[in-house]
Amino acid sequence: MTVYIVAQLKFSERARYDRYQARFFDVFRQFNGKLLAADDKPVVLEGDWPRDKIVMMEFPDAASANAFHESPEYQEIAIDRKAGAGRRRADGARPALRAGLRRGLSGRERRLFDRF
């Protein structure tokens, strides 16, 4: 089952984040992921959104998403992402949307989904 990762980022050290971003695709493409959206200036239609960027990724299954996130290659570049931009977990999404995305996932896939 397809798995989505949504990252909501707030920049703290843009140069560190840019270094992460420059190395990201070399790692990402190794894990069958698709970048669905990445926007440095998303338009907020309603309410407050104190973030600078949103990124949406798709993986063919939870195993691929987990392999990407836990890989030594990603963990190495993630040091710059963590230093350059704080993130917000996916559980900040609307409950109905989150529940819809979780529906049909196995227990292991749900645990992975809940980590993001």
C-alpha cells in the first residue's frame, strides 16, 4: 500500500538546510520515492501556519519509506536538515484526513505512519 510522508518545515539555519537539500535527491532516488510537492512559500487559505515549507513524498509501501528514513545515507544528510529546519509531525494534519490516510494500513505501516 502506498505511504505518504508530509514534512512541514520551519527554517532556523537556511544554509544548513540548503546543504541537506543539495544532497537529498541522490539519497531519495535510491528508495523508489516520488516527490509530489515541495513549496517554500505555500499559500495558506485558512488559519495560521507558522512554517516555511511543505514537502510531500510518496513511497510504494511502508518498507520503502522506512528503508529511506532509516538508511545510513539519509541519516548522514539529515543532520543538516535537523540543524537547518525544525519539522512538524504528520499528526498535525486534520484528524479526518489523517484517519483516512491510515485506513487500510497494517499495524507495522501504521506505526511508521505515526512516526511522521
